[in-house]
Amino acid sequence: MSRGSLTPGASPGFTESPGSLPISRLSFNQITAERASLKEVVDACARHGVPYVAVWRHKLAEVGVKAAACLLRDAGVRVSSVCRGGMFPAATGEERAARIEDNRRAVDEAAALGAGVLVLVCGAAPDKDIAAARRMVADGIAALVPYARERGVRLGIEPMHPGFAADRSCITTLQEARCLAERFDLSTVGVVADVYHIWWDPELYDQLARAAGRLVGFHVSDWLVPVRDILMNRGMMGDGVIELRRIREAVERTGYAGPIEVEIFNHGVWDTPLDILVPLVKERYLACV
Amino acid sequence: MSRGSLTPGASPGFTESPGSLPISRLSFNQITAERASLKEVVDACARHGVPYVAVWRHKLAEVGVKAAACLLRDAGVRVSSVCRGGMFPAATGEERAARIEDNRRAVDEAAALGAGVLVLVCGAAPDKDIAAARRMVADGIAALVPYARERGVRLGIEPMHPGFAADRSCITTLQEARCLAERFDLSTVGVVADVYHIWWDPELYDQLARAAGRLVGFHVSDWLVPVRDILMNRGMMGDGVIELRRIREAVERTGYAGPIEVEIFNHGVWDTPLDILVPLVKERYLACV
């Protein structure tokens, strides 16, 4: 498992393989090029024939929603999702209300960009009470649903790896995310499956099957070995231990046929120039996913 | 959540609290003082009235089993468990057989030290196939069971945090560990519950209840925030986000009344002199567990 074969074509094994996905489903999640601006990412995607981007709100704030919508339209690049809403648990009712209000702004932004999905990173407990945090997440989503429904934006609950349970999300498994989503109507609340967060789950394939009809996003990267910093441990598809093809095929059996986002937090990836990185992402997507 | 209040009595909140455990159940897991020898740890436990230690094999190898048994007997300190057996998956049948043979030596050592339990850290896949690795674990335990049964040593399957799924154990949840244990007789194969590995699980309390009668060990530490290196992210009880008292009470409802091991991988803890560390462990055990 190499940590950094970041040169396109470096390995003859990484060419389009039988059963490859069409490029028409590829989305470049903006965090994969954290050091670039939205315009730089969108232009690179247009230049290299990547049809979708996933947009992060901190990058969107740098240009503003109107300018972003223009540059996306001009480039002919669509938005697969906006990252991220969520972060519902907080110590006070006032702070929780403020976060729900911020989530409404995220819904507005997703609607303005024509993104069908707002990804929810649900948030961690403000204290030790993870059960209470889970209730705050359910309450927050319930408060957000009518607003999202009116604007035609689906909320995608992303279960996160248990390594993030105290920092980013108390919702840690596909089963938990699906059961939470099932409290709401199918057309407004779904589940986002990210291989990095779910690959280890002994119930992975059962739970994917049960999520049929509820998946609203699929994210790919890889899990590098050995593990160092758990946030930055993602790798380019093919460089780690995740059975990407097997998981993707299980996701397809659920009926999900939407964009597939490549989302990689990795300093080596972030240091790679866009005109090397975007072709490499395409190559690995075709060869490994 | 402080990362390092390693001074006994530093906080007036950390005194014996209502519902405290008896010291008679406390075990000092040797890895909590990784830089000390077995003799140093055993002597410190004797000096400070800690009745049990958990012994690691790499430390045991430094003195030999006979000398270790003598020094434990002389000090009047008992062994709660030997760490660790397991690591069953490997790329070749020859290597898997060698690992089972090594596990038999671990059973011998546990028997020689009067330890009732050999903790199994089951191992990770040698490649990307985590399902195959799980089968190798089941096969390895099946091969080991008759030998362990004859020697009166129970095998304790320890589910590990999913952050270790590619490095240390493909067995990641209490449910998975219990279902695996249930393939074997109750008197030979059980489950070890370590709060660090299981605290995040949305099914934690249900799964603990289902493990009634199968628990053969309970390990405590804490989960520090923010997470850095996932291996070394453990903290002293009370310094992190784990609801230790609540989990311990759930463990007691399963009927488990055996030793409670304090097992902390943390460089700050490892740098603390034993005559400060052992009293602090006692204090936090009484106040927080």
C-alpha cells in the first residue's frame, strides 16, 4: 500500500478496467484540492472533462454564491453536493438554534447552486453524553426538514468513522444513519455512504442493502496503512486497503446511480498541482472504483 | 478535557465517590507503564496495594516465565490476563499455522502465571479482503480452543476500535466479538470489553446486555479530545469523553465481577514515575470508574 504514487500512469495496472464506471458520474470533491480556490477547481474539472464538483461552504464564502453559480454555469460543471450542514449538538438551546439557522443558509446555498444534496456531518457531543447528542441531531434534522423540502434540497446524513465520534459526528454507522433517515420522508432525507467511514463495518453489505432507495451520495478515497493522523489518513483510490470495486457494486445494487465523489484529505494530495491531480483522480476512478 | 492532569489529588473532584468500586478488583495493565520492567511494575503494585497486574508477553520474555511467576508470587500480586494472543490472519497457511503455534505458547504462559484469560487481538487482513481475514480469525480460534480448554485458560476476544481495523484487528464491534465467541463453549471463549474500543457504538448498551455471561475482561482508560494519533490517544480515566461509570454499571449488570484493568497507551502517562502513576490510577479508578 504505497502512500503516495501520485503520478498519472505511474503504474500500468491503473488503466480503464472491465466494469469501469462512466466518467459522467465522477465528481471532484473540492476538499481534495483544499489549497485551490473554487474557480481553480471548477476550471480544472472543465479542462479535464470532470462533470461534477462537490462544493465546500468555506470555499464558497470566499467568492459568494452568485459568483460561484456564474462560474459553475460558465464552465458547464454541475454541483453534486454542498459540504456541509450538520453540527447540531451544542451545550445551549440558543447555540443549537443558531446552528439550525446556519443549516438553513446551507440549504439556501445548495438550492442556489442547483445541488440536490446537502451533506450533513452531524456533530459530536458538547460533553460526555453521546446519547443526548444523538437526540440533538435528530431534533436538528427535524427542524431543518420542512425548509429543505420547500427548496428541493435533500439532506444526506453521512455516518462518520468512529474515530471522529468525539470530534465530528456521533452518528457512526450506516445502520444508525439509515434508522435516523427513516424517521423522515424519503424525498427529503437520505444517507451518504463514504467508503472511508464505513469500510470496516462487519455489517457493511447487509446495511448497504437495507439502505436501498435512501442513498443520496457515494464518496470514495482509500484507507492508508499504517494509520497515522486519522483525519489525514485518506489516500488516492488504489493506494490503501478498501475493497472499492466490491463496495461500489453493492452501492449500485441499492439503486444509487448518482454522482460518485472523490474526497481525499491528504497533505500529499493537497500538494499536487491540479493538472496532475485531476487526471490522476480520473485514472484511479476508472481503474479502482 | 485536559490531556494531562497527571498529579494525584490535583483536582478535589477526584476522590472516592458514591458507588466506587473496591480496590480488590483493580488491575494495572503493564502497558500503562510501558517503559518499566515487569519487576518494577509488580513491585509498585505491591507497594501501593494494587492486587492484579495484566502481563504483556514482550515484557514477560525479558525475564522468563519461571522468574516472572516467582516474582509475582513473592510480591503477592495476581495476574488478571496475559496480553496478547491473536494475530491470526496471514497470507500463507504456513504463516497462519506458525501463529497458532505461537498462540499455544501464549496459552502456556497464561497457565504458568495463573492468569485466567488470554486476551486475543485478532489481527488484520494481510491484503484488502477483510471478510477472508475474519474467517481466518474464526479458524485460528477454533484451532486454539482445545489447547486452551485443557490448560484452563479462557480466550478473551477483544473487539478493537475500527481505527485499528487495517492494523490490529478485523473484529471491530462487541456484536461481532460476541457472535464469534458464541461459536465456542462459554467456559473457553469469551469477550473482553475495553471502553476505548467500544464507547462510540450506538448499540453499546444493548450489546453489553447481550454479552451477559460472556465477558471475561473489562478494560478502562479514556478517549482524549481532540484526537491525534489513534494508538496513543488514550488518557487517564476522567481526562476524556467516555462515560466510564455508566459503562461500568452496564458491565456489572452482565454479571461480570472480575478484575478491571487500567490500560493506557499515552506518552505522558509512560513518562510518569511509577510511584506517582500507580496512586493516580487508584485515585481515578475510585473516582471515575
